[in-house]
Amino acid sequence: MSGTSMDGVDAVLVEIDSTQTHLVASISFPMGESLKHSLLDVCLGQPTNLQTIGELDHRLGHLFADAVNTLITKANVQPEDIKAIGSHGQTVFHSPDCEYAFTMQLGDANIISAKTGICTVADFRRKDMAFGGQGAPLVPAFHQQLFSCSETSRVILNIGGIANITVLQPNQHVIGYDTGPGNMLMDAWISFHQQKSYDNNAEWALTGSVNHALLEQLLAEPYLALSAPKSTGRELFNLPWLQQHLAILAQEKGITLTPQDVQATLVEFTAMTIANDVRTFTCNNVPNELLICGGGVHNPLLINRLQTALPQWQILSTSERGVDSDNMEAMAFAWLAYRTLHQLPGNLPDVTGASNAIALGAIYPA
């Protein structure tokens, strides 16, 4: 799994049967800065061409294959011990709501299967979109299997580049959607000012103060008011989007902020967009648990702000409920590959808006 943050490739080895998914080994495999910057240029709409797209697809195929082979060596297993690879690919554009809806993930699965000698399942999202769905989020089906409980109302919150939730309430259909930005804007802002990939322990944000005029302006983003099913990505929430809001703030209200005040406000913006949605799913007759996974679980300021905003919820990491919070999404795509190989549905139509529950992805034999 390589997500919208592009902070590396998460590779996991899991054992799966019909009811259990057990993590055996994991690594975080680095993505070179040159490749990351080339991908970001495409994601942010810089001029490109088919030659560049094809080369990125090729380079990512090798990157993902190298991650798998490194994991195999670490785990001391042989390729023939592994049934399949589930490869999400690197999303470079996600546009589910236009006239010709599409999503694009790069990372040639032919190269992965050839270089590893292992059957590879990839291109999960487009089958859901072919049946009218958003193609995202897909992880709620995995969350449902792991965390459904008849005595507890649970929301699973993944804070990656984008934040998404899965709502598991007793005797109710699963709900899941992207709430808005996760780490994406915070990472982009500190990268722009300090050339750091992320704000370690929110140390920079803690030196600033929340500006409520900017916060109010960001919270007026129309996407946040849309009803589910919905999904979003770097196409909307990106550095130019933020800079445009800062320019409007300066022009219309005469307010110019320090970079650290902007960073503090971005933490609050992410926390509020999440909390405003989670709060609507509060149940009064059973305990409420918010289980967090993804890189954002390591941001103490963000977690503190969520706890303050959601006093009726017990907030835990998914690791505290037995599933590694850093490897949840990679495990999910292994599980989706398992579902595909057994011709079992991998999507939830109530979540994505697809007309059918279907097996996802394409199979590339070894």
C-alpha cells in the first residue's frame, strides 16, 4: 500500500482464512525523493505526457516488487509459500463525480508478478466504479469483518493523507466515506516551509495558535457538506487550495498569519472535519468507540483535539483492539486480494454507491 501521503510503501505478510486475518511480518519500504516529486507533479496537475505516465507506472511496478521481495527475505519465506500479492497501486488522480468518472492508480502489476514470481491482484477500484460506485473507500468491508460488535458503536478512523471513517453500529448498515483531509495539508505546509515530510509529534504546530478566521473559511469547503457516498483526494485538498484561502484571508480581512499559526490551524481543521462527522453517529444506548489507524495516530496534538471534541467517545488506536494501526490498510488490500481469488465481493454498495457487491480487481498470474 502506498497512500496519498507518499511517505513510503507499507508491505505486509498476512495469513488469511474465512474469518481471521493475522499479521505475520511487515516493513516500511522507502520511496525515493525523485519518484515522489515526479508523482506529486502529476497529482497536482503539472504539465505531463504519456511518456511520463508510462515511466512512472514502470518505476512504481519495480518499487512495489522490491518491497515485496525485501519483505519475503525478512520473513524468511519463499515466493511459493505466498498465494498472492494485493497491490493497491499509487493513486495519481481520483475523479468519481465527473461525467466520465475515473480513478487512476499506477504501478504495473505485470512487473510485480514477473519480478516476484507471485500471482498479483491489482486495480481494485475501477470495478466498483464500473458499477456506478465511488471506487472508495474500500477498507470498510475489512473493518466490518474485524470490528463489528453487537454491544458497541464503533467508528474506525483512518488518518492517512485523507481521513476516512467506517461506521459500525449495532443492527445497522455499514457507513463509510472520506471526511476530508487527514495529514495531507499539514504535510504539504511543513514541506513547503521547512522541507520536512511531516511535523514530528506536532512540534511545529505546537509553537503556533489556531486562527479562527482561517478555520471558519476552511470549514466552509463545499465537499464537507456533501452527503455520503463521497470520496476525495489530493485533487481538492492540496497546497494551492490552502494558499488560495490564505490569499483571500489577506485580501478580504487583512489577516496575514505566521507559518506556524497556519500549521496549528490545519491540525484543528483536520480534527474538526473528523469530529463534526463522528459526533453525528453518537449512540446513547451503547458505548461509543473511535478506533484510529494510519499515520495520524502518531500526532499527539491531533489526537488530543479529537478527545476534546468528542467527550462521549472512548478514543483508542486499532492496535489496542488487536490490529496494528500502521499496517491496517496494507492488510486490507491483502484481504481484498483473497476475496478476489475466491470470487467474493470486496466492496460494500452502501458505502461506495455501487449497484452491486462484486469481486474487485484484476488477476495477473505469476
